[in-house]
Amino acid sequence: MEPDNIRFGGGSPVTVLHPLVAVAMVLAIVLILCLRRKYVVAPLLLALFLIPKGQQIVAMGLHFNVYRIIILAGLARWVISSRSSPLAGGFNFMDRICTAFFGCYFVTNSLLYMQTQATIKSTGDLLDALGGYFVMRFLVRDREDIQRTIKVLAAVAFISALCMLNEQRTGENIFGLLGGISGETTRDGKIRSQAAFEVFMTAGTFGATLTPLLVWLWSDTKSRMISVLGILSATVMSVTCYASTTLVAYAAGIFALCLWPIRKQMRLVRWGIVSILVALHLVMHGPVWSILEHLDLTGSSSSYHRYMLIDNFIRHFGDWWLVGTKDNGSWGFDMWDASNQYVAYGFSGGLLAFVLFVSIISKGFSRLGTARKLAEGNRSEEWFLWCLGAALFSHAVSYFGIAYFDQMQFAWFALLAIISVAVFEVTASVVPQVQEAPKPSYELHTAR
């Protein structure tokens, strides 16, 4: 049975705020409100990723995590600067589908429980998601902003990696002194480092999914030192958490980058993968998704649990398709722990929320592919878009083994915002050239 403190958000009934965290939060808010827009992303991301989620202010029974307060400060800055800094490309394809998804999830999750506490929790989740996404859209407007954002994320990875290595050496989490998870998390004698994140898996996934973006950063000769340090740090984060999910996500990003030479044959690759999965499903003793049961790269993974999550998700389709379900905990051992993002959104939001979430990923790949074709011949632009696709693929793979519930969701929002701007830039630069193309020679002869 799912614990109530997890079902409705939980958290301390009183304010928990370390003095140093309070100072860092106030400093971040001042910088967010006062710095020039292009520099705001640094204090915002550093505060989001390096302040533990458990630090919070409780007012009238409502929980305001520090990162929720930071998001509110970012929204305030957007409102102040809305006239001078509109969203790059306007309200675009990604904005529409993300808004539809976040809104749908809020409505269906509220209808599922029909309880005040559940609605309050859903409202907070909506603020985090919709606010976090649009703050990143406001801050990321061009290629320079994209580079700056990735550099800040590289700095986060560097700091986190040092702390995670220290956890391996001492068994103590430095962020535990600031209200994070103290002590050590071990399995089969291995310390699973987590830095400021709520759990070791999100810490490792942050590094794994960031790697393709850091590889692209190498293209800028002035940023190569940051790129190298970032890649090393991201690798350390992926390894020191000792989780198969993060290692698979890391390998997925690298694998996607390696497909660059055959980028023009990806339709064949996709259909080939589909054909292989269908063939395996027909010849295997179990369903094709039972492959997850055998993915154990650390010797201590809960791979069987991931397999059973998907299996029960499919078998109990009739129980969750409308607005989700709150009875999944009775389907089997630990089935309340939806450590699969696709399954988690289905359980909590029903079929519509599940389809909209998958559509975000699908539309991201589709628009990146279209933009790459428009930029064909410009290898630097193609490589940039390909690296974004590799990062998106890494996230899509990681979602089979984890649901983002802490700071990690803001790394996802940052990538979606970057994809929005990248597609807009390429499309805007190519379309005018097509419109201004010279008239065909037969029209010139006719005019004469």
C-alpha cells in the first residue's frame, strides 16, 4: 500500500530552513530579480540543483520548497520583463503541448483523489512544472543563452561530482549538513552517491542525460575546457550512483551520438528496431518488455520490478485509462513505487496524460529531425541538432527506470526549452532564404 506521506507530498509540518540555505536562497532571488536577463540562468540553476529539496517554508499548511520559491522569483522576473523579453519564437509547438500535458495531469490527478490535500499537492506540482518550464523558456532565447545554460549545468555537474566522490571516500553526504539526505545509501556493499538530489538515481541520471549536450559544447573552441570537465563530471555522477538505469541512459546518449554517420538513414534504423522488437515478442517465452528484467549492470538492480511495472500497467489498462488509479499498490509487491515515468503518468493522469507525455518526446524528435533536414549541408548546425536529439533519447530511455520527482525535472525542462529555441532558430534562418530564392530562368525569358 502506498504510504500517505508519499501519496500527498508529505514533508515536514513545520518550516525547515538551514541558515546557509536561507542566505543562498535570498541571494539567488536578489540576483534573479536584478541581473540582466541573460545572466539570470546562473543563479537560478545553481539554486535549483545545489539546494536540497527538503529545505522548505510552511505557511498556512502549504509547503514551499526552496526551489518552488526560486521558480516564483523567476516567474516574477518574467512578468517584469515580459514586454522587453517575449518568448523566442512565440508560443510554439512545445509550449502548447507542455501546457496541455501539465494542465491535463493537474485535472485528472485532482479528479482521481477528490480530496483537498490531493488538489493542493497537484496545484504545487502544476506550479513547479508549468512555472519551471516557462521560466526556462523565458531565459533561453538564442544560441548564446543555450551555451550559457549548458555551461551552468556543467558547473553543477562538477560540484556534484566532487561531492559524490567524497561520499564514496567518506560515506557522508556534504549536502546532508544543509538539510539534504545525510549518511550513506548502500546496496550490496556499494555506496550510492547522490549529492543534493533526493535519490542516487536522479543524481546519476542528471549526469547521464547531460553528456550529449556537453559533447556538443566541445564544438566551441573557447568552451572546450568546460566541456572536458563537464563530461568527466557527468561520467563520475553516472558511475558513482551505482544504478543500471543511469548507466543505460549514459550508454543510450553515446549510442545516439555514434549514429551520426548514418543520420540520413534513420527511418530504416527506426523500422529495423521496431521489426526486431516485434520478432522478439513473437519468439520469446515472455513479452518483449521482459527484456528489462535482464538489464542489471551493477549486480544490485531492481530490474524485475521495472518489468513487472510495465506488465501490470498493460494488464490493468481498464483500471487506469480514464483518470488514473490509486489502487496500483494492490497489484503486486511494491507496485505503488512507479519508478517508470511513463507508468507513473498513466497511474496518476490516465491515458490522456500518458499520450500527451509521449507526444512531447515524439514531437521533440520530429521537430529536431525536420530542422536537421532544413539545415542539411551545414554540418555544425546538423551536429548541434543531433546532439539535442541524443540528449532527448537519453531522457526517453532513462524514463523506463525512473520517474523525475526532484531537481531532475528542471534538467528536463531546460532541454525542452533548448529544443524549442534551436528549432525556431534553424527554421527562421532557412525559410527566408527559400522565399528569396531567384526566379526560375523560364520566367526571366518570359519577362524579356
